[in-house]
Amino acid sequence: MIGRKPVQGEFMAFAYETLEKPEVISKELLKKMQVITCTVEMVQTYFFFWDDFEDGGRIRCGKPCWHLRPDTGSLALNDACIMRSFIEELVRQNFTAELCDNILRIYNGIYFIGAIGQYLDTIAARSNNYDNFTREQYNATNVMKSSFFSVKSPILLGLALANKLSEESCNHVDNVCDDIGVLVQIHNDLIDVFNIDGSVTGKNGTDIQERKCSWVAVAVLEKCNTEQRRIFEENYGSWDPKKIDSIRKLYEELDILQLYKQEEKARYETFLKKVNALPKNATPSADFFYKFYDLFQTYTRDITCLMYDKH
């Protein structure tokens, strides 16, 4: 939990401090904000326990995954359950009534929606039919797996603490943030290609080996010719180093970095259209979303921008 930069915590703190009037923010509210930023990072850790165990991960934040610790193994899942219960306990100890209910409702949404996204991701990886590796499938998976937790939930938590959470504000967040939320996962998928040994992000890249329906795979299948598709189908989803190299060479040949820039531009344009269509009195406002996107870009404009602390 403390071995990485607290991205979701920073997003939440930014959302609250931007949505709240400065003169209202007391020491008590600052403490409550700190509790939420802490617990939202614990939620991330909870997912790491499960995700790394299910995927057979080896490295996380530059260290051995939790299930690889001495005497841990499958107990990592029990530890994840303890972590989840501890999160709820911390919220109940520090918040009362409506605010407590709102925070726990958002966290339950993260667990539920994230689990559905993880399920969709897993069944796609188990499929040998690459016709299912479509943009529609990818978007459906990662609106749930990535978008809600990485982008939407920090804003919703900020709204809750600022006492501005409503059906209307939730709808604005849900509508505007889909594309930039999925862009988080697209960025992660791109990094995975270059992150062979875990030196870039502190997590070893295994999307090719695990036959993941990643954005890179989807984008390449959309663009490749008959011969290139044959190479993809014959080599994708294997742990054979030669086959992995064949896929990486194919990615280079089709210039996935340029494809990523085009994708980023298209999603940003969609984001702008949605923001510009907001009512003038919308909460969160158009100005809020512009500022949030600027913060978001500090983590995605450069694939070498680290999301954990090496030291």
C-alpha cells in the first residue's frame, strides 16, 4: 500500500478541495479527507491481492506479490477479505449517518462493478476466438474494470465529502468520465508491452502471455492484414519467449505508439464534447472536469511516468 504513489488518493483529495469552498475546509474535514484518501488506497491494495493471485503475478510495486510472501500463498485471499473488512471498519469509526452510507455505497460499487469487469476480462482471455477481441468488448470490460474505480469513484467520494452527491451529479460523472477512465487502462496496456521485467512500473508485463483482450491486441487486430493476423493468432497467448518476441515485433511493425496517440486524441475529443454539453450550473462543473483532466494527464502523457516509488 505504501510502496506506490497514491494516485486514487490524490484524485480524491483534488476533487474534494476543488469542489469545496476553501473557507469551509476545517481541520476536522481535512482529517475526514485523509481517512478517505487512505481507505481508497486500501481498496486498491485489496484488488492487487486478488488480481495478482488470479493472474499468477510475480512483481507488484517492485516487490514480490503478496501471495508469494513466505507462508502466504492462498492466504492472500483471506488477507484481502481482512483488508476489505478493515476498510469498512475505518469508515464506520470516522463517519456517521448519511456520509458513512454514501462512502460505503461507493466502495461497494467499486467491489461489485470491478468484479464484473474482472470476470469479463478473464473470460475474454480464456477464449481462443480472436473475433471476440473487439473495441466494444474492450470498452464494456474496462468501463467496469477500470473506469469506475480509477476515475469516477475518487470524484464521487469528493462529492460525498463536500455534501454535493446527488443523482444528477453522479450522472454527470458517469457520462463524462467513461472515456478518460478507459484511457487509464489503455495506458496501462501500452506500458505492459514495454514492461518486460517490471522495471517500468514495478509490475511485470504478462498481457501477451495471458492472452489478454488488451487495447494493444484489439488495436492491432483492427489494423493488421491477413498475414499479420496469422502471426498474431499463432503466437499470442504463449509463454514461449520466441512467440512473445514475434508479437512484440508485430506491435512495433504496426506502430502501436502512434495508434495510442490517435486513440488518446479521439477519446479526449469525446470527453470535450461531453463536458461542453454540460448545463451551465452543473455539479461538477465543466471547469472542474477540465482541471481534473489536466491532473489525470500528469500520469499518462509519458509512459515512463511511474505510479509507484522505486525507493
